[in-house]
Amino acid sequence: MKKHYEVGELLGTGNFAEVHKGKTKDRSRTWKSSDGTDKHLPEMVAIKIIDKSKVEDMGDITREIEIMQMVNHKNVIQLFEVFDEAKKMNLIMELVTGGELFDRIVEKQNYTEREAADTVHTLCDALHHLHILKIVHRDLKPENLLYSSPKEDAVIKVADFGLARMVSGTDMMKTACGTPGYVAPEILNNKGYDSSAVDLWSTGVILYILLCGFPPFYEEELPALFDSILHARYDFPSPWWDSVSDGAKQLVKKLLELDPKKRLTAEQTMNDPWVQTAGSNELTGAKKQLKKYNASRKLRKAALGIIAQQRMERALKQLRAGAAGASS
């Protein structure tokens, strides 16, 4: 890897990996995209260095790599190549420097329904590509929606395929995964799920926040939060939703639909009347609320770290135990 790339500044760390800024030494080198064409590598890249000794199951890493190698879309982080060493796995990826979606909205002078609609269209364009390939992301959230650069016209990129899976025609996905608050009800109900519709529920949560600045499901305790999600217990409270158009509210309802078979697909969402025709109605209140929500979200993340899978499972057991007790 170091023969072909200069490893630069550290951009971030995780439980088993570091991400560095990197520079391509030979610009004549190419990478083969999933459509079979050879493309020149960019000068600057991101290098994710995975410490194999810290990885519980390398099969998860292999699966993530295989999925990313299938994807070739302007709104998805691109994996260029992989260098597999004895102790480390080095992933050469597209470098994005524009920050998270919510951070950029907070910084805007003006923020309108048209911009929210464009964001949803962009996200669903990427999801439509993934879902055609039978890939389910399973962890859509603000941290995984990044801008390519600080420029005004920068595009949004979907990142982090660590929880992504291929949809099988025979096997049901049963893992309770994702991020509390954005997770779909069918992931929580312990009956298995085999549909890309889980990504559209998360899109509905993101859209709700884009329109008013706070999430539809918000409880301090996870069992209570999951119970609200399982019953789609949300509303459009005044005064924050008073100026939001009916078309926007209708799309939220179509995405936060409990029955995954009735929930809109990514393609249907792109063609939704509001997404197509949303006006320049300013979302001033949403921007103010989003600034507060964004700050508290980052504070919780810094204080607590990523919520462990065990905690999510424990909360689900409490919820199910309560439901079993009520039925008996």
C-alpha cells in the first residue's frame, strides 16, 4: 500500500480502524469500477487501516468490502482498492471533506423545503441504486450522510456500509441493528425482515428532522423509544409544523408507514409530488431547532460513544418481556 500511496494526517479512529488522508503517488494508475470501466485514481484519497487483531469477525469486514466493490454511484462513497496484509487490511476510498448533512444545514443562510426535497431525492437516488443491487444499508443516519467537499455545489455521499447486507430471496435478516431513533419497526419486532424498506423508514425519520429540526421518536430510555417506533407514535406538533406544507407531511406519513409492503420505495419517493414540486417555503424554525438537536446529538455521542449492540438487545428483551406479561 505504501508503495502506491503516501499516508497523511489522521482523520478519525474507531474501535478497530484508523482513517487517514492519503495521496496517490502515481496518477496514471486506475481502478476498475463496477460497470467494468477503468478510471484514474484521484490525487487525494482516504485510507482506512483496519487492525485485524481488534476485529471480532473478519467475515464482517470481507462482506462490507464485497458490497462496496459492487457499488458505483455518484452519491455513494467509492472504494477504489484493497491491500490485504497479514496484520492489517487497507482500504483505499474516496475522500470526502464537506462534513455531515445536518452541520451544513445549520450553517446555511436560508433553508427551504426545496432544499429538503432535493436532499431526499439525492438520498433516494443512491438507495434506488443500492436496492437494485439487492443491497440494504440498514444504518442510515446523519453521520452517514456526508458532503463531498466544502463547496456550495458539493454532493451528498452515503457512507459506512458496516451493517449493510445483501437481500436474499430465502433468508430473513434477523439481526437487531442500526441506530436507535432511526431503526425501522420490523427490525425491532423479532420476526425477521427481508426488505430494503428498512432504509426508507430511516429516510422518513431523516426527512422529519429536516422539516422541523427534531426527531419524531424521542425517549430517554430505549424500551420506551422502541415502543414508540413499533407503534409509529409520532405527530406534527405546533408551532414547529404549522408552516410546513401538507405535501411534506404526507410524504413523512408514507415513509413512516408501519407495514413495509405499503411503505414507499426509493423510486416512488423520488417521484413523489412534493419531492418534485416543493417550493421555496423557508424552514426557519427547523433550522433553529436543528442547531439545538445537532449539538445535543454530538454531545451524547461524545459522552456515550456508539451505543453497544448488547444494550440494544437488552432493551428489546425488556420491551418483549413487558409485552409478554401484558398479553398473559
